[in-house]
Amino acid sequence: MSGSGKTSLAIDTLHNEAQLRYLEGLSPFVRQYITQRNRPKVDRILGLGATLAVDQRRLNRNPRSTVATITGIDGHLGLLYSRLPRIGADPAAVSGNEYLTTAHFDRNTPEGSCSDCHGVGGRWQAQEDLVITHPELPLFEGASPWYAKWRSGEHAFVPALAQKRGVDLGRSWQSLPEEFRHCVLYGTGDEKIEATVDMSNRNERALVTYTSSEPLRGALAEVERVFVNAQTSAPSSATCRTCASSFAAPAAAAGTTRWPGPCGSVD
């Protein structure tokens, strides 16, 4: 409820007290360079640990943004982790004479980000059920919004593929042979399909005919390619299989840290 004092309680009381307790643990030499804070007007606060306060301003939508990046603590954590992990028998080496640095724990750098998802934690993948929305209809007559109009050269290769396979595109999508449907969606691999295309030139007064022979990439691959430059409804975000959405490169993900505890060391 607006005006009930939530912000005052969180920032002026709890966060302020937590910061004071943190500062009290620093040496007098360090404290002399820090602006003093007034203690909150409360009798007692129990069980209060370290806190971070994040401004309520509207932030940019970025999949790489976290509380650590917003508050700037990520750099300090990277420095800490780069000194602590032990990988294999060498406590600091990544490979050969290369050692862990703060960059290995920063997913915004080539060293620290997953090579597959580039630090985002997932990748956009086209989904078959979003490309083929009405399987009871023919492919070029309503089965797919992707094939509702000419979007890429793939449209010319599908009829050529159908002719080569002896498939009638006038039939419903779901009744077509499974092997043909798989080729349309996922491509023909190394098999080349020859197609002849008639296209109008720039002034639209004449047709240009050209023949091409190349493998069919597949509708799903084409949707993902187009999505790089234009948002569409077909792709959806999938978990990155390489880093399991940890965003991290193998060197950082392989690190382990052992902390001493009352009942033994904890990894």
C-alpha cells in the first residue's frame, strides 16, 4: 500500500542498520574515510545480516543484468572467485600457464561467457508447433504462418523437394510423409535440391529467372535466422544445453571452493 512506510522500513531502518554493523567491523583507519551514518531510532533489531539496496529506478531489460551487476559487486566477486577456485591438481590454472582472472567470472567477456549462449543462459529456438499452427491444412494454404507469404528462398525449394519426393502439396500437412515433413522443417542435410525461381526485378517490369542447387536449410533454421534481425512469434527461449543456464564458461563452471565448517569442510 502506497505511503505505508515500506521504503522507510527497508532502507532507512533495516538497510541503514546493516550498513552500520558492517562499518563497525572495519578498522578505524578505514572508517575515517567513510561518511558516518545516524543509527535508526529503534530499540533492537535481531538476525540482521548484510544487505544490498537497489534503486527502484526503471532498469533496462537485459538478460545479463543481475543484482550483482546493478550494485557493482560482481567485479569484487569475480576477483574473489579468481583467487579461490582449485581446478584439478592446480589450484589456479585453467590450462597450461593460463590462470583464472576476474574476466573468467564475468559473463559479459569472451573468457567468462558460455560459448554457445554467450552469457545469456538460453538461446532462441524455433518451435515446430509455432511454425505449423494448422496441420489439418495444406502447407501453402494455411498450415503455417511462415509459408503464408514469401519470406525466403526456402519457399521455392519446398515445391522442388515435393516434386522430387513425389509429394502432393495440396494434401493436409499432417497427411504428408513423415520424411518429407522432417526435411521441410529441419532441412535435407547435404542433399542438394535444385529449384528454379522467377522473381521481378527492381522496376517490376520484367521477370528474372534463376536456378539454384543447394541443400534445404529447413523452416526452423530459417525462422531462427530471421529472428536475429526481427522479432517473430515462432521462436521461444530454451535452456542452454552447454552451460545449463549458468551463463558461465567451462573454466569458471569447473571451479570449486572448499570452506571450513564446524562439521568439516564444505564444497
